[in-house]
Amino acid sequence: MAVAARKLDKPEGILPAQEIVRMHERGEIAGLPFEQGQVQPASLDLRMGPRAWRVRASFLPSMRTSVSERLKELSLHQFELDADGEVLEQGCVYLVELEEGFKLPPDLVATTNPKSSTGRLDVFTRVIGDRVSAFDSVPAGYEGKLYLEVSPRTFPILVRRGSKLAQIRFRRGDARLDASALAALQARERLVDSENANLSMGAVAVSVDLSGGASRLAGFRAKKHTGLIDVDKRGGYEVLDFWEPLPAHKSRALVLDPDAFYILASKEAVHVPPDHAAEMVPFDPLVGEFRVHYAGFFDPGFGHAAAGGKGARAVLEVRSREVPFIIEDGQIVGRLVYERMTERPQTLYGELPGSNYQAQGLKLSKHFKPYEP
């Protein structure tokens, strides 16, 4: 006799900030008390802990091995993170034990992503767990520490215990909107400001803006052999010391140089309604030889007019692969997946201190001073 699937007795969706706080109170998230601004509307910033390792190569534990067992084989040296900080060099791979530990209930899974500011510095991060054979994925019932793999690609960075480079989002059940629900939400809430929004593949297509707009600036290309960036320092660096501004070309096209890193912006203004969250999904490798958007979480209220975000563009972190590749104005470069929240967050993105990218256009990370072309 077939047994019917057990119906969840709690709402399905992404957990909001107030429920993340309750998880900490119940002991499902262990570690030091949360800092101000650490809990976002639909995610939690993860803090670096005291122990770090330089490793020979990126790796995954398996269902049979723990992270500590793999570190015995792959660690080059261990070092401590303190208030003075340590420099992580570009081109090297590091593993850092995270401050937060977890004891997830059986009805919750979690996913992780780089923070927006992390991706805009071209710092590649992924989270791994003991005996979890996938990056950035925490299974239901997981108990233990998580570890952050960090690989600066362009700039050397200074980090310390408590620095936040990644974030975690908790999910119960099936939260993703199907094609019909997504179409209804676009009709009701206008997720992007396009008259003919592309909603194929159950996601909202996002295209690149190379027109330059009023500023005639198409984007930025990262310079090589620059100085150090302290990841906890806001507004402390001159743009031209680290970036080359790219004026818009009359062809409205851009040749991506191999292994170069670019900051561009979406043509569409993106909107995430208060009772939904969104994520930029990986670009289809069959369409072009480049990667778009390291940091994928968009919180409830991003681009929401009532939270001061009308007209917020998605910033695109673009890295070309082995060959030069031409991208053109209006070319689709990514897709936004929308998911339901279990309940509306008490505070939306843009209403929190430190909402650095609300109402943004083409914008570098929070570490740089404002740039006027």
C-alpha cells in the first residue's frame, strides 16, 4: 500500500529575519550573539572564525570524509585570524572555519552565496560542510561547523575574525515559483521594468546595459597588480587605483578580455516584492564564454519603491574565460529565480542600516569612494 507524502505543518518558503533570530534562540544556530546588521531580511551573514588554512587546492569532502580529514592531506599551513587581520593573496586558496555552527531541524535546508560586496571584489567563495558532497548546500538535519573557501582572483584582501564574505539562506519545502505563478507576480508587481519581460525557463531574464546612459559609462574593468583591500573598510579607496572606467562605445558592444574582471549593470530595473526573495542563477555556459554574477541573493524589498529602491539595477560581476568574447547591449546574461517567503520580513532591504545597494545603478562595492565620470 502506498504511503502518502507527509504534508509539512509549517508554511513553505524562505525564512525571514525574525525566524532566523528565533533559530538562534532555539540553538539551531550556535555561536556568538549576532552583531547589528548581521541578520538580513532573508539571510544571515556568516562570520569568519579564528582558524584558517592555506590549502593546495580547492576540494570537497565526501560522504565518507570530514573537512578536518581532508585538511590533513591538503593544508600547507594553518594560521589564526585576530583583530589585526591577515592578508589573503590573489591566486591562492584558503579555508576558514566559520563562527556560526548549525543544528538544522529535519524540515530545513540551507544554501549559501557570496555577499554582494564579496562578488564585486572578484573574491570567489564557497561554503562546505562535513560529509556534504556539494558546495554551498547544507542538507536538512545538518549538525556541526561550516567552512568557507576563499580565493581572491584580482585583488589581495585583508580579513580578520568576524569579517563577513558569505551569507546563508534557510528554506522549508518547495519555495520556487512555477511559470504561471511567476507570470502572475510579474503582472501584479512588475518584477522588471520591461514591457516584454522574458519569463522563459521559470525565471526572469536579465540583460546587460552597455549604452552608458547619461553618464556614458558602460562599466569598469579591474586593474592588475593593485594594492590591498581591507574587506571591513567602507569608502576608503580611490576608484582609479583599482579600476579602469569603460566609456560606452557607439557599437554598444564590449570585448571581454580573457581572465579579466568587469563590473557592469543590468538594463532592467529589478524589483523583489516584500513577500518574496530572488536569486541570480548561473549563466548557461552554452550561450557564452563568460561567467556572470558571483553573488546571487536578492532580499525582499530590493528595488521596492516603498523601501527607497525604485529603479534598482542588478550589478553584474563578469569574468571572461579563455578566449575573447563580445557581449552586446541587451544580451541576456543571467536569470532571476523568485521564491516565496514563509512570512514577510519585519524590515525590508533598504530599511536596514548598511543596505548599500538599494536604488543602485552601475555601482562598485562599498569599499570605494563615489566615482563621478
